[in-house]
Amino acid sequence: MESDIAVELDYVSSYRRLLQFRRFEEIVGDGVRSGAIHGEMHLAIGHEAIAVGIEPLVRRGDAIISTHRPHLHALVAGVDPCVLLAELYERDGGLSGGKGGHMHLFDPDHDFMCTGIVGASAPLALGYAYERMLRESDEIAICIIGDGAANHGTFAESLNMAALYDIPVLFIVEDNGYAISVARSSSSAGEIHRRGESHGIPGWRCDGRRVQEVRSVAQEAFAHVRNGRGPAILVAECERFRGHYEGDIDHYRSSAEKDSFPDRDPILLAEKAMSEAGMSKEEMDSIEKQVTAEISGWLEDALRNPFPDPLQALNGVFTA
Ligand SMILES: Cc1ncc(C[n+]2csc(CCOP(=O)(O)OP(=O)(O)O)c2C)c(N)n1
């Protein structure tokens, strides 16, 4: 273990952050159902422990390049939650003036971006990481990618190039076992964390439902990349509790599989661990109440922003 970046786990603050992430995604889901948010919406409910696990390992100056399921990664990067919500709720004060929406989030102040093009986060992350390498900085780029995206050629090409030039990029694969309706078992051969082996890229795998496990395994992967040893892969297994998008009828997962979700819920697992450590139900409820109030406050702030002026529709639009 390279202890220079070891970060202790604080159970209460991790629990609070898990809840914040869950409630954040829930109020975005509410926005879709009420008709306030348009377009396809992908929530990361069930992925929270990965974001909470890596958050203290990410430093200001690192870049995070995310996917079509990006909100928690934006929060980890330090994007202002009210500004993020303003974008998702299509308001003028949002990251892209309310015109980009949930798959086009860009925050240059926090070196964060996402893309709805599956597999594109890998080559984009190489660019961010290469720039950091040229500056001889110990900042890195963190590429988030899904298990489905890991089957794209862009991932294979990016592994090759990252190894060839020793580029400081950490590929974090959020392995929720599905790409839309296609199960990993019917689309993916071999083990994703070992896909860099022939290039000399080390890989780690962890249970992405448990903050503590994510944190301790991710520390090693981060240390490898940050200490100038080249790229690394971290695969974190998790569940996607919602459909692929809000409104997906999700006919492809059996009731038995869905019934077992509570056993694999990061929040319920954290509550169990805290209760075993002596925390009372009342204490947990009080944290939950505070978080719910806080998130409602974020949304109220976001909704104070007006809708974009139609006359601004062509601002930021490029023509050849
Ligand atoms: C290049 C490209 N091909 C197909 C799609 C359609 N698409 C959107 S999400 C998705 C599945 C992605 O699965 P995975 O990478 O496992 O991420 P998850 O949705 O499970 O988080 C697909 C095929 C797309 N957006 N881009």
C-alpha cells in the first residue's frame, strides 16, 4: 500500500454523502416525472458507494471525464450542486445556461466533463491526462466508463496509447452488469480489470457497493497513477436499481433479481455497518432529515434561476 495518499474512512460523513447522492438523484428523477426535465435521463441510484469511495482521493486539478450517467461524478469533481441542478432543470444559471442538459455537462473550473457517446470518455481522458503529463504535474485524469463501454474499441485503443506513452489516467469501470438490456454475461468475455495486462497496465476490482472496500482498493489504483507509474484500471461492481433511463420498463431483469436489490444497496449496507458499530436508528434518521432538507434547499436555489432567454438560443452554437 502506498500510504502517502491513504485516506481514513469516516463512517458518518460517508453515510451523509451516500444519502446526499441518493437524494440528489431522486429529486432529478422527480423532475423527469413532473415534466420539468425533458429528454432521456440516466440516474446512478445504486452506484453511490463508488463515488463516495473515490471522492477523497480526487484532488483539485485532476480531471474527471464521465459518461451518460454523470451526476455523482460531477459532484465528486466539486461542481456546485445548485448550478448542476439548474442545468438539469433547464435553467439559465446552469453549467451550460440550461441548454446542454444532463449528458452535456461541462465545468472547466473543476476540470469536469461528460459525454453521452458511449466509450468516448476513454480517449477524451487521455487528452486531459497527456496535458497534465506535459506540465510534469502529479494531477491525473479519471475516466469513468461503464462495463458495456469497456467493450468498445475506444477503450482498447486508449489502453494501448496510455501504456505506450505512460499517460496518467485511471480508468474506473462502473460495472453494473448491464448495458441497457444486455447482461454483461452475454456481451463480455474475460475480466475487465485484466484487459490492460498485455500492455503492462495493472487492474484492481472491488465491491462498489461498499464505501470502505472501494476506498481501500481505489487508494492503490490512484497511488499507482499519481506516482507516475502510468495508467491503471479499477473495476467497481455495483447495481443499477432504476431502469437504464427513467421510464425504462425494465423487462429484462427477473423479479428475483430485483427482489434481491436491498441486500446490495450501498445505503442499507452502510446502515447495517453503522448499527453494528453502535449508531442508533434515531441518529441515522436525524442525518437523513438534515440531508433531505439540504437537497431541497439546493433545488430551491436552482429553481430561482429563470429559464434561458429564447434570444440566447444560438449563443454557443458553432457553424463551420
Ligand atoms: C457510441 C454509442 N453507442 C450506443 C449508444 C447508446 N447507449 C447509450 S447508454 C448505452 C449502454 C451503456 O452501458 P454501460 O457502458 O454499461 O453503462 P451503464 O448505462 O450501464 O451505466 C448505450 C448502448 C451511445 N450513446 N453511444
